[in-house]
Amino acid sequence: MLNRILFITFFFFISFGTIAQDLDRYRMTESQARVYLQNALDDKKQHNSIGLESILDTEEIAISFAEMILMKVYGVNQIQDQRPYDAFQLDGYWIIKGTIPKQKRGGTFLIIICDKTCEIVRLTHGK
């Protein structure tokens, strides 16, 4: 009986804590998310911070962003094996390429990313 009371008390506090966290915040619903998306796609003149300034403004940030995409597409080990990367910021784009040891055969990734919008202009991997 005591175990049951303790369990119910514990469950109550856990549940109440979770509910209380949601009650003190305005949460977005899926229908609101659909409206936001539709408005963004329909109205290109609507306020948008993307494209005003460089988001990928340092090599470290650009590589971190690139790795997130590259590791999802090609796998963590495949991309980590190509470190260190060569990276250049040219004309508003990051050109980042993997490296391999000279005695090893194979290809490396190439990713080109717009530094203002984070648009991936090219993503490829040699063989």
C-alpha cells in the first residue's frame, strides 16, 4: 500500500512538473506552423533576417554547418576521415573540400554554401 501511495505521489509530481512547464509558455500548434510556412513561401517581402548579413561569417561556423550536412549524407566516419578540410570564403560562398593522404586513393567531398542564406549550392563526393 505504501509503495502504491509513493508511486502515485511520484507520478503526480512528475506529471504536474511537465504540465507546469507547458503552462508558463506560449506554444506553437501545428496549424500555426502551417500558417507561418505558407506566409513565408507566399510573401517574399515579409521581414526576414536571412540574407541581410553573413550567417556563416567564420571558417569555424561554416565547417560546423557543413559537417552537420555532410555527416548526415555520407556518414560520420567518412567525413571525419577527410579532416583537415580545405575551406575558402569567396564572393559570398564557402567552398569546403575534404582531404586524403597522398598515399591513399579515393575521392573527397565538396560542398559550396552561400554564407548569407546557408543555401547549399553544390554537394558532391568523388570516388
